[in-house]
Amino acid sequence: MKKVVKISQILVGILFIFSGFVKADDPLGFTYKLQEYFAADALNMPWLDKFSFAMAFTIPIIEMTLGFMLLLGVRKRLTLTLIFLMEVFFTFLTWYTAHYNKVLECGCFGDAIPMTSWQSFYKNIVLMVFVLILVIGSKHISPSIKKNAAQNVLVLLFLAGSTYFSYYCYNYLPVIDFRPYKVGTDIKKDMQGTPDVNKFYYTLKNKKSGETKEFDKFPDNYQNDWTYVGSRTEVITKGIEAKIKDFNISAMAGNDVTDSIINLSGNQFWLVCISISDANKNEDIIKKINTLAANCIKNHIGFICLTASDSAAINSYKKKYHSPYKFYTTDGTVLKTMIRSNPGLILIKGGVVKAMWHYHSIPSYAEVNAQYIH
């Protein structure tokens, strides 16, 4: 029993740290997922939306800290109680959303390991077994560090480090990017995917003998001797689903300009402004963006803004902040996936993502010119 408890302790501890880490790495992404859970067509708790970021910031830190405390074997009654309660809650939540088809992807491991709600539910069932082993065999869990003072210092240091990590990722983009638009992504290639390779079979009936037979191609002049009965399709090689879906760019007039923009061979900057009304409008940040845009345009480097806002909001913004770049529209969900910053900046060359910046770290033209352009 002691060995089983030890194995369970290590597995649950590592899993909690990993689960918390991938969510803390992308607190805004976890916020969007929580908002999806709180939506009217899911849990119908829209009043929780205003707490979604606070929860998205806090939950991963708690997960990581509990996993760390479990690995150390400290405060085992508190640690096991909180882990058990969290597992009960998440097991019920994933069952509910899966059973009632409320949320298609659970978000348990962020974008690192996408899982359906059913997959997450079964994962939680397995994890619950290990948690119950820990609860039942808690007497076999002992602290790896005996002194309480040392235990407290290590836990506090880990808690502080986890908090700083999540804070940093919120203010300067994920440290490890698991999203489909991460640096190095060839957008054109990932929009295509690969279709299934199929083989077709045809069932024909002989006019004279009445015999039915299956063919992989029609016999020559088959109508003379055969009557068509039916067909079936067999997948020989499964295709690869496109990693990037629903990506399109429309001009203000409404015409689709996706191909003309992503097929440009040179460097171009995309300022991603998911929602103009919610975007950070700090004067220093806007000045940095406008200065960079003006220098890019002066040096014949593309600079455009992609937004999900309507023309009224765009015109009002242009008039107030004298934006020197053109605006185009893109689906808001796609823009949220592209970059976790509103606004955020992406450098594209030949349809490939070369770099991206949070609004807290907008570079100067000299910096991007030295590092990426020349």
C-alpha cells in the first residue's frame, strides 16, 4: 500500500503542477474558457463573467501550489482536502458539460493538450481514483522536509514564483505558446490541411444471372451486363484537419482580402485590436504604435489593424488617435486566439509569423529593423 500511495502522490502532484502551469502560462486564454462555461448556453451564469479573470489567475496558482505541497508531503490534511474537493467539482463540471453538450473543449490543460469534455471527464475519473488512494492511505504520506519553518519558506517561495509567472504571462504574452498562431506558424499552410484519401466501391447486379458483385471501378460498358445497385467509400489514409480555421480578413467595404494580404512576400505588421472599445488606450502605448506604423509606412513596410469592431467604432478611433494605418475586420474569436493582448502586434513575412509583442512591449522601428527586417 505504501508504494501505491507514493506513486499516487507523485502522479497527482505532477499533474496538478502541470495543469496549473499550462493555464498560468495563458491566463487570458483560461479567462476566455471560463467565460465560455459561464455563458447562457452552458452553465447560464453570466454574472460570473466579471470574476472570470480573477478566477483564471487564481485557480492555476492554487493548483500548482497544491501539487507542490503534495509532492513535499506537507500540510497533508489541508492539501488532500482541497485536492479532493477540486476533483469532485471538476469531475462533476466535465460530466455536466459533456452530458449536456455544453462546452466542446474543456480547457483543463489549456491549448497544450486539447481535450473534449468527455475525455476530460474520464481523465478526472482516473485521477479521482489516485486521489482516493491518497486520502485512504494518508498515513503513508510524510513530509520530505521535517522542519516546519523550512516547509513554510519553500511553499511561500513556490507560491510567489507561481504568482509572478502568471502575472508575467498576462502582461508579456505566454512564455510557452501552444496556440495555432505561435511564432514560426505558416498561416497559409496551416489553413489548408490534407483531405482524406478515399477508395470507392460499386455494387452491380448481373442482368442475366442476378448475381451481385462489388467492383473498385466500373467495368467497360457495364450497362450492357450490369445494373447499378449502390456504392460505398473506404478511407485509405486519414487526412489532417486544418490547424487554422475560420481565418479571414475583410476590407471595410466587406470584400474578402485574405489571400492578397497573407500572400505578400515582404514584412508586414498586424496590429490586432480585438475590440476597440475594450482596448488599452494608454497615450504612451498609442504613441508608440502610431510612431512605429508611420515609420513602417514611410519605409514601404505593411502595417494594418485587424479588429472585430464595427465601422462606427473604427472611425471614432481613427479620428481621435489619428491612426496612420488601414483597418480591416476579422472574427473576434480568431483575434483572441491569435494574440493574448488587446491591442497586440504581430510581424508577418510571407504568411509566416515571425514575432509578436504585447502592448506593454511595443518595439521601436529601429529595434525591429535591426532584428527582423535588415
